Amino acid sequence: MKLDTRAMRHLASEDWRVLTAVEMGSKNHEIVPTPLIEKIARLRGGASGVHRSISALAKVGLIARVKEAKYDGYRLTYGGLDYLALHTHATRKHVYSVGSRIGVGKESDIMVVADDKGAQQVLKIHRLGRISFRSVKSNRDYLKNRASGSWMYLSRLAAMKEFAFMQALHEEGFPVPQPLAQSRHTIVMTLIDAFPLRQIAAIPDPASLYADLIALILRLASHGLIHGDFNEFNILIKENKTTSEDGQELIKLEPVVIDFPQMVSMEHQNADMYFDRDVNCIKRFFQRRFHFTSTQPGPFFADAKKSMGKSGAKRLDATAQASGFTKKMLKDLEAAIQQQAAKEQTAVDSIDEDEEGEEEEEEEQGDAEEEQAFVVLSSDKGGESLNDAGGPSDNGQPSHSSNVMQPDISKLAI
């Protein structure tokens, strides 16, 4: 499920209409019947034109025919969903070019992208179900009741939830990336010039950074929120350089929090468990990495809960829910995350083997990828979309705060 945009320049407007038709049909069909695709696409060329587009889309893996189907039909692949999301971002001028992958996790890919002014940003692609797909043998019982279409639905929910919470947090002044746009299972956000905490071997003042992180946990709690996955993988550290009165350069390490699909309300039935887990993750990491142990006990959930809404703190859990992310969506997403987490350990060995193979392959192809690190997405050939299932979000102007090298750009047209 690695993003590959090379086929985009070969897609005609009819292909985009057919691909969107498959997506729309997927709302009610795991396998979309060909006659339904024809009906939704409404191409001028009729059935023959639809079949030509189906063949072109299937050839590059954007849709797939299911052999076990009792009727002639196709399903949307993650690659197809990627293309539709990118097409929306490009059409709405949120993304002009796509660069290389800078991060990969159990449930997401992180790409560098740029707008039409060259400002670099981040594209996060949610991929719930990645572990289960890559360890299908060990997780067969888990997969039999979880179709690929529902994983895409859950990935959309993860993106919607993350965007809603990130927007609420950013507006309240929390140290988070600025969310710029959301389409389907993807989010565009500002690129932060920082390093993941897990990559930092030593710091001059562990106590200060530890205090800042604990203060962040408590500040979230005062606004009614628990991160739910507050650890060294989801905390970035950036350097804020200042000059003292005597001319000496001072460096302050400032944390930036990322990754919010697991965020829950302080009113959640398991809120105390999530809160304690976040606190203990930070304590264990600082003990292990920096040999630092705080002399202060806690913080404790009961005390944090008393601070909710105090001193003018706005309840952001209610704000995010009011954005359109319903209780049913939240319930579906939480159930999937918990279900997948319970199965992760059984998949660890097979995932490690897969990733080792991927790393070797990526090293061999490294030079080729550098030469084409950014590809331009032009919507000149994109045609009209039947429907934007992802939902537009224009929330602020793109900003650029990164030292990432700008590679040569080679053009692709959608």
C-alpha cells in the first residue's frame, strides 16, 4: 500500500468518473456490479466507454475484480482511494506536488507534499487494517468479518476524527500542526521542522522537557481531552533559539504533539486507564532514555478531572463532536482500534519480516526515487468529479517551516 502517483498522467476524465462511480457504489456494495458503475458514471460513450475505463483502472491496481463474486463487479482498492483523495486535494489547490515518504507507521503513511507556491506540507494517509492485511495468515479469524471496504471506511473516520481534533486544538493554541485540508482518508497539515522524541539520544535538561510534557497532558485534560497514545513516537521536539542579554544563544526544546485518532474525552468510560497510560508512557521513556525520574507523584486522573473547564478552559471534546464526527462514528472507530490493538502482537513477526524486505527494496531503488522525489499533480485533465466523498476543508493558508531539501520536480498530469 505504498503511494505511487506514476499512473496519474495516464488517466483521462472518463477514468476519473468511473473511479468515482466505483467509490460511490462501494457505499452499499463491497463488490460494485458493473451495471451500477455504468449507471453512476453516465459516460457519453455508454457501456463500451465504461469498460475501457474499468480495464485501464484495473491494470494499474486502482480497482480490482473479485473472482469469487457471484456477479461481474469490482471493488475499490486503497490505491484507488489514494488517487481520489489526491485528485480532490489537487483540484482544490491544496496539493500541487507529491514528494517522498518520510514516515510509516502501523496505521498511516506520511508524505512530503507542496502547494503551488512551493511551500512544503505533510500529507498523512490513514491505513487502518495495514497490520491485518500484511499478516493475513495469522489473523485469518480476525479478517473473516472485516472486509477491505470497511477498513477504508474506518480509515476515513480516523482522518475525520484527527482533523476535527487537530483543528480544535490548533485554534485553542495547542502545539500541534496546523490542519489545512481533509479528503477521504487523508489530511494535509503544516510541516514542522522538528525531530521525533524517539530519535533523540540525550538532552541537556530532561526535567524541563518532562515538566512540559506532563503540563501538556494536564492542559489537554482541562479541556476535556486525553491523547490516548502520548508517547515518544507521537511527540516532536523542535528547537526554539533565542539570545540572552549577554549575547549567548539559548536553545529551548519545545514539544509538538501529533497523531490524534485515539484521542478520547475525559468523560470516556475508560478515561482513567487512558490518562494513566499516557502519563506512564512518558515516565517510562524518560527513565529508560534519559535516566530521569521525577520526584513528584502523579499526576492523577481524579485531580485532572477536577480541572476540566476551570480557568476558562473550553471543552474541546464537545467542540470536536459538534464538527460532525458523530457518536456512532466514534464508536465504530474505537471498536476497530481496540480490536486491531488486541491482534497486533500476533502479527509482529510477520510484519518485521515484511518491513525488512521493503527496506532492502527501497534502498536499491533509492537513487531512482531521489531523481523523482516530487511529482506535480495537475488537474487539467481531471474532468468533473461525480461527488466528493471526502468532504472539503479549507482551514487556513499553507505555511512552510522546514529544512527538508527541495528536490527537482518532474511533471505529471492527472
